[in-house]
Amino acid sequence: MEKLELAIAEIKAQLPGTELLENVPMAEHCSFKIGGPVRAMAFPENVESLTEICRILKKHGHAPYMLGNATNILFPDEGLKKVFIINSTKLDEMYLTEDGAISAQAGISLAKLASFAYQHSLEGLEFASGIPGSIGGGLMMNAGAYGGELKDVVESVTAYSLKEQRIVELPNAECRFAYRSSLFQQEGGYVVLGAKFRLNKGDQAAIAAKSRELNEKRRDKQPLDLPSAGSAFKRPVGGFAAALIDEAGLKGFAVGGAQVSEKHAGFVVNRGGASAKDVRELMAHVKKTVFEKTGIELTPEMIMLSPELSLEEN
Ligand SMILES: Cc1cc2nc3c(=O)[nH]c(=O)nc-3n(C[C@H](O)[C@H](O)[C@H](O)COP(=O)(O)OP(=O)(O)OC[C@H]3O[C@@H](n4cnc5c(N)ncnc54)[C@H](O)[C@@H]3O)c2cc1C
């Protein structure tokens, strides 16, 4: 039996209570509604089960691919035959610490985190209330909107180091947060388990008003009625991706079921039946056209996984 199959058999035997899906069509589990089957996806309900799965995978020479709400990922049409996904969305504890910070596990959605902050009259997370991801994915990507980023409100991150097989707590300064990037993304090898958020006391009505205003803006400008993975490209130096794509005449440009949104040129939407191949071809065309017209190179913001992805360790 292959190493991954041995690991799956052991995980099933050791953790019979943990939800485990096999040969899961990722189109049914991600915001883009695109992607073939992944070999297995587990939903551990606590840190102990999660780290035990990591330990078993490591014993068999594998590492997990971590997933949150899957709102920033393009899964390949061919699927991921050699990948074991750990989905962190069932890690959902959240509480106010004695010194007034919010402690929240990786699976909590950013909307729920922002709502919890509002309930306790804590300001600074209004920007996050409309981002559809989880804390785990959000910290990985240093998610942000309307001038705010998670890095502005994170005090520390708790993570499991796959290499050292132990839990570490990293203060904000060690997380190397940058625009849509973090230590966890730059180095890999970490499972984000949760974080502590430090916010200031504010006026509850003002917090609600700001969240409402930003969410209305989002609904006005973004194609929230169609599946997507959020902004397709990062903001390049010297411009805004959406404006550059629009000025290049690409709004509405389509390849198969994938289309540059007619509402917001920074989004690639699945207007029905799009394949990962359609999205890749469309993005390559957009990148080439914008570069020819402006000399500016666009780089993808969404994570585009290759069917060759294998997290086998030597
Ligand atoms: C309509 C729409 C609007 C969006 N608007 C915004 C926006 O305004 N601002 C913004 O920044 N983003 C936006 N996004 C993108 C996305 O929601 C964010 O990047 C979000 O933070 C991703 O979280 P997730 O839980 O969905 O992560 P996923 O897509 O599940 O994963 C993203 C990355 O994080 C890793 N990951 C996930 N969980 C963990 C974990 N526990 N430990 C280690 N690694 C992990 C994954 O391996 C992957 O590399 C939008 C997306 C959509 C569909």
C-alpha cells in the first residue's frame, strides 16, 4: 500500500469519531465551485485530534494541506490524488480573555470574529466582517480590506509546527505579516490553530455603522452573486489590478465558464460550468494583455493548486 493509504487507514482506526471524507469533489467545498476530487479531507473537532492526524501523516512521510473556508483557492480539475486535507473549520472556540483580548480558534469565520468584537464594543475588526474566510486562512493570507489588515489587530498566533511537532506561540512581530502574506505562507510547515486579537474599546453604534457601511460598499461593487475566489490578482506596485484590467478592455472577457466580472474587473467569476483550465487560461490572457499595455506584471492573489501537488516528505 502507498504511504498515504497507510496513513488514511491508521487515521480511521485511531480517530473513528473524526469526520473523514474520501475522494471529495472540491467543487462542492469551495467558493469558486471548481475542482476535482481530493483523496481525503478530515474535519478534526479539537487541537488534539488535529495534531494526532498530523503526527500519523508525518509517520507515513506526508504533510497535510490545510484548509479553512476555501474562499481563496482554485482547485485543479484533475483533483488532488496524493493530498490529505485537514479542514480547520471545526476548531471553533472563542472567548474574551481576562485582560480583554479575544482568543479565537482557526475555524471561526472572520464575520463571526467581527461580530463577537462588536458584541463586546471592541473596534478594529469592522473591515473583516464581510471577508468570507476563516481565521486560519485569514492569518495565512493576512486578509484585509478597506485599509485594515489582520496584522493590525493580531497580538499573537498559536500554530503547530509540522517539522518540530509541537505547538508554538508567535508574537505578531515574528509572524512576518506583509501585504497578503505571512510567515506561515512564506515558510510553510505551520498549521494555524488560533490567535489572540487586541482591540480598543469603542462605541458600539459606531462599530455597527462602520461594518454596515463597508458591507454595503462590498455588495455594491463586488459580484457576490457569482462563485469566485475573491480578488484574482494582488495589487501591483503602481496601480490597482481592477483598474488596469478594466483599462485594458478586459471587463467581461471570458474563457469557457470563467469570466472577468462585468461588475468588478478585479474578480474572476464562475458564470456556470467553469473549469480550472478556463480560469488559468483567462488569467494568463489578462496578465499578458495588461503587461503588454502597461508594463505592469500582475501576480495571482488566489492560490492556484497544481494537480501534481504532493505533500510527501522524504
Ligand atoms: C467574494 C469574496 C470576497 C473576498 N474578499 C476579500 C477581501 O476583502 N480581503 C481579503 O483579504 N480576501 C478576500 N477574499 C479572499 C478570502 O476570503 C481570504 O483570503 C480569506 O482570508 C481566506 O480564508 P479561508 O478560510 O477561506 O482560507 P482558504 O481559502 O481555505 O485557504 C487560504 C490559504 O490559507 C491556508 N490555510 C487555511 N487554513 C489554515 C490553517 N488553519 N493553518 C494553516 N494554513 C491554513 C490554505 O492552505 C491556503 O494556503 C474574498 C473571497 C471571496 C470569495
